[in-house]
Amino acid sequence: MTEELPFEALSVETLAARLGGNDALCAKIGKDTDAWKVREVGDGNLNLVFIVEGASGAAVVKQALPYVRLVGDSWPLPLKRSFFEYHALTRQEARAPGSVPAIHYFDERQALIIMEYLAPPHIILRRALIDGRQLPNIARDIGLFIARTLFRGSDLHMAAKDRKADLALFADNVELCDITESLVFSDPYFDAKMNRHTSPQLDGLVAELRADRDLKVEAQRLKHLFAANAETLLHGDLHSGSIMVTDTETRMIDPEFAFYGPMAFDVGMLLANFWMSFFSQRGHEQEGRRDAMRAYLLEVTTETWAVFRAEFSHLWRTERTGMLYQKSLFEDQGDRLGAEQALDHVLHQMWTDLLGFAGIEVHRRILGLAHNADFETIADEDLRASCEAKALKFGRHIAVNRRQIHSIDEVNNLATLIEQESSI
């Protein structure tokens, strides 16, 4: 059995022999390993991912490597991140049923998870947006997911003893938190070794941003918030590459960065990806203008935030059973308005913070190590740089001026004005 072996990375050639005796996998795809078809599909920064098809079905086998795959073995990374991914997926499924792939098997020693295969027509959301697809359900599905997981994983809902035990468990995800703390909040704002950007086109703007005292202070205030405010269990890496979609279904994947942090982080990172997609659309207009796609993306940000607010507010009124803002202080004393005032305060603070996280996320995806395909697939470097420069300007504005921005419409109007500028 695999759990009796020392860790060994799987390959297309060895997977059937290594996992042929795994009851969970055989139950999903069939016991005849000669009929198994194995292909590697992992194109991420960290892990091996295989699709295994057999006579009676298919499954995904995901295995962590002892290093950052994007960089190589010069950047070691503990295998235990698969442990955190497994535990995050089980909690997300409990708190937002049907929103993540089903787990069939977990092997801690081999750092592998066998999970549900999300077959075609499932596609990575980022790819769909690059292709100009307007998916009808993503705003509702994602808004509900983030509201339910963030609320139900916090002291607003959980028993204090259970939340503290969970906090202790995920507090050991040190190395992946360190990646976020460095690559997101610090490295983009100085000449870090692994940074890269579209050069020489963006050189002047990059120098300007790295000399921007107000921006750097805000980035570090947000890093402080990220590191110190353990409000709830986060997905930790909720971007458009961590979501699988069809026209009727939305599933969140890859939560190995899960940890306890500020609620606004997941929301801000998610919305940032829609705004980046918005700014990238001009680079994907070869087959016609993308005006309708740009309008759609702004509508998605508006609806996602509206759905999130509505569901979070509903849970506040119906599932607020934790130690924070206890009903014994408000509703039980006939003071419903007091509870609503507290809710408004919580949502307002979250709004302010998510704008900051969103702005920083835009910057790190253009100036840091891990870029995204929205911009990277624009072959014309001058055109790509123009799209990126507008996004960078937008990110700077919402991060630095977040306390003076009061609505999503205001943000989207700003994005529209900046996108329509001929040059930066």
C-alpha cells in the first residue's frame, strides 16, 4: 500500500503500479490497471496533477512536491501543504456543500489526494474569461461560496473551542503563508530576485510605484492585517485559476494556501481577478471588440459583491451562534437595530480592506514572480504593457484611496475611465 512507502513522486509511467491497489481509486475507475489511461495536466506553480481514466470512470490524483514546481528544487517546500488542502476541502464542503470536488482518498505520507474529476465541459474560469465566455452563474455561485465559508468558519458562527482548535491546526501552514506574505505584499515593491515585468515598456512605471511611499505603507498595513487578523478560515488563493466552471456549475479548487486570516482577503483577491480580466480584454480582441465582455466583467464584480453581502447578512441574522456580537446583547433584548448596526460596521470594514487586498493582488500579478495568463497570453508586448499599465494604475488607486471609496459602482466607473485612456 502507498502509505507504507517513503515519499516518491508519481509519474505517468508509475502511477498505475503505485496506486493499482488503492481501493478508493479502483472503486471509482475500475480495478484493471491495464485499462487505465494516465495523463498529467498540472500546469500550476506547485504540484503534480494527473487525470486517471479507467473502465468505469475517472478521477484526479494530485500530489505535492517537496519544492516549488515553478522554480525548482532550489526552493524547498514541505509536503504537508497537501494536509492543509485536504482539511480545507472537507471544511469547505461542510460549510458550502457542492462547491468543491468530492474527496475519495487522502495519503498524508505520499502527500496525495484522490478527488472527483471535473470532466469537460468544465474549464478553468480564467481560460473561459480569456476566451470571452460570459458564464451566467459564476457571480452567484462564488458570492455564496465566499459568504458561507467565511462566515461559518469564524467566531461569528463556530463554537470558540472548535474555532481555536482549527486555528491551531492551520497555523502550521507556515511556508505557504510566507509565500503570500513575501510574493504578494513585499516583493513587487522592490527589486526582488524573482520579480519580472514586461520590460522595457513598464520600467518607468515600475520605478515610480516602487518609489511610492503612500503605496508601500498601505501594502505593509495590509500585510500586517493579513498576518495578524485570524478572523476565519480562508481559501487563501482564490483567483480565477482556482475555479472550475461550466455554464451551470462552479467549483472551487486548490486551497492549499488555506489558513486563518482576514475575511476581506479572499473577497479582494477574487474581485481583483475579475478586474484584471477586464483590463486584459483589449489584448484579446483579434476576433472583434470585447465591449460586451468588459461590461459583463464589471457586472460580475457588482453581482458577486451583492450576493456576498446578501448571504453574509442572512447568515448574520440566522446563524450568528458564536461568541462575537452575541444575540444575548441585541436581539434577545429586543434590539434588532443594534445587531444591524454591528453588521453594517463589519461589512463596511470588510469593504475597505478588500479594496486594499485587491489593489495589491493586481500589482503582484504584474510585477512579481507568479503572473497570470490574462496578460501573459497577449503576444504583442506593447499591447500587453498598455493593458498592464492601466491595471497597475487602477490597483494603486484602490489600494491607497480605499477609505474614500464607498461603492462598487465607484470602483467600476474608475476602471472604465482608466481602461478608456489611450495611454498611461
